[in-house]
Amino acid sequence: MCRAGGGCKRAESESEGPVGAAAGAAPEMGEQPIFTTRAHVFQIDPSTKKNWVPASKQAVTVSYFYDVTRNSYRIISVDGAKVIINSTITPNMTFTKTSQKFGQWADSRANTVFGLGFSSEQQLTKFAEKFQEVKEAAKLAKDKSQEKLETSSNHSQASSVNGTDDEKASHVGPADTHLKSENDKLKIALTQSAANVKKWEIELQTLRESNARLTTALQESAASVEQWKKQFSICRDENDRLRNKIDELEEQCSEINREKEKNTQLKRRIEELESELREKETELKDLRKQSEIIPQLMSECEYVSEKLEAAERDNQNLEDKVQSLKTDIEESKYRQRHLKVELKSFLEVLDGKIDDLHDFRRGLSKLGTDN
């Protein structure tokens, strides 16, 4: 199903001349094809007056026919054995291009709106030009018919007056019978003219009602567009807020990177301290060996012992520092994991909002195309 006013992609070629065998079954005797093309046929949904309902499964032949006896024009299209368009063109009809490949017109007699989807803009332009040409021809035919009726009415009145004068002058004669016959024919013509006037008045009223319905539908569509605009403005503000939040998160990511660099520096410092600790341990071993080799130097041994105790204290201090640095690293890793969890949660919310925004834009684009 296509939206009202939208275009359809599939349609085929057009040509001037006779139509196919299927289309020839619908027109009456005396009608001649004057233009033929192919297009997808749609009718407006009678319940919603907004959506298009496909009348044909594929592109079908659509033809203009001219009725010589009635001096009228019709648009006829047949899908298999089913007549899907039988629209008599009147001077009040208008063919409207709603997109590059789609056009429509309202038929008050059929109480519907027909839509045609063409395969190219050139086909649509040719069909629209032919519609305008046929519409002008129908208008000329209507004007000529009215002139004939007015002339017949004047002749009838004149004949009636002349007949009365002749009766006063002569009560009998062959001309009297002929005048009465002519008067009867003119009376019948006047009666038919009055009936035609009533029919046109009914059609005019139907057109006015159809115009009122279309105006109401247009107003509803405009209100819907305003509502979509408001929603779009709200979504745009939400998008700006989310962008600001993203900037904040990017700043937090920068802080995390700086924290990583600090952790790297701490690791290097720990390695340096561990290297110093190993050196101290080596020095301590050397001192112990010297104390065993030279037992006679007690004073020197005491000195070495004091130095050893000092080294052990330094070792303990270094171990405390290493432990403190490890604690700092663990805390830094915990903060980093916590920030990653918060960032992942926010990105999931952001993805959902962006998807909603894309869906909303597509809906707004479709509605814009429909209008």
C-alpha cells in the first residue's frame, strides 16, 4: 500500500494508438482510443481517505477514449476481466502531480480518487498534458451543447408564437400540423435540457462535498505535521543534551587515560624499588659473609651489624612503600573498571536514543513525502 500523494516505482511504456484486447472490452460502440499508456492504478481508501489501495497487481493499460455519438471523453483501464477505471472527464476535474512519478484526480460520480504510478516523469507529464487537452475539449463540447439547447429553446418559443398567430389567421391548413409537431419536439428538448441542468447541479453539489472532505483531510494532515514538528524539536533538544553528555564522558575517558599513564609510572617505580631491594639484599649477604670470615674484628662486625639493621629497616620501608604502591594500583584499577561500566551503560542508552531518533526521522520523511 502506498501513502496518499506518494509515488510507485513500477510502471511500463506508453504509446499513442489502439489499446490491447483486454482494454477494448470495456469501451462501448462508437468510442475510439486517442491515447494509451501503462501505469499502476490505485484508489483512495474510502475509510481513511488518506491511504492508497492498489487496484492492480501490476502495471496495466490506461487509455483515453472519445465517444463520437455523445461527444464525451472517458479514461478506461481493465485488469483482466475487471474494469478498474471508468471515469468520464468533465470540465471541473483536475489532474494533480503529487510527485515526480505519481498523479491523481477526483471523480465525483464514482465518489473516489484515482491515482496512477508511472515508471518515469516523462510518462506522467504526457498523461497530464493529455488530461488537460481532453478537459478543454470536454468544456468546449459542453459549451456547444448549451448553445444548441438555448437556440432550440428560442426556436421553440418563436414557433409557438408564430403558431398562435397562424391559428388566428387561419384555423386549418397543412402547416398547422407541422408546427405542432415541431413544438412537441422542442418541448421534449426543453425537458431534457432541464433534466441535464438538474443532473449538473447534483454533480456540482457532489463535487462541493468531495472538496469539503478533501479540505478536512488536508487540515488534519497539517495538524499532524505540526505535531511531528514539535516532537522533532523535542528530539533535537534531547540529542543536544546527549551530545553534551558524550563530551563529558570523553573528558572522563581522558582522565582515565591520564590515570593509566600514572599507573604505568607507578609500575616503573615499583620495578626500580625492587631492583634496589635486590641490590640491598646482595649487599646484606656480602656483609654477612665478611662477618663470618673476619671474626676477630668485632668492632667492625658491630658496625656491620648496625649497617645491616639499618639496611633491614630500609628494606622494610621499601616493602611498605611497595605495598602502598600496590594498594594505589588496585584502587586505580577499581576506579577504572567502575568508569568502564558506567560508560558502557551510558553508550547503551545513547544507542537506543539514536535508534529512536532515526525511526522518528524516517516517519517524518514519509509523512513529508505524503503531503
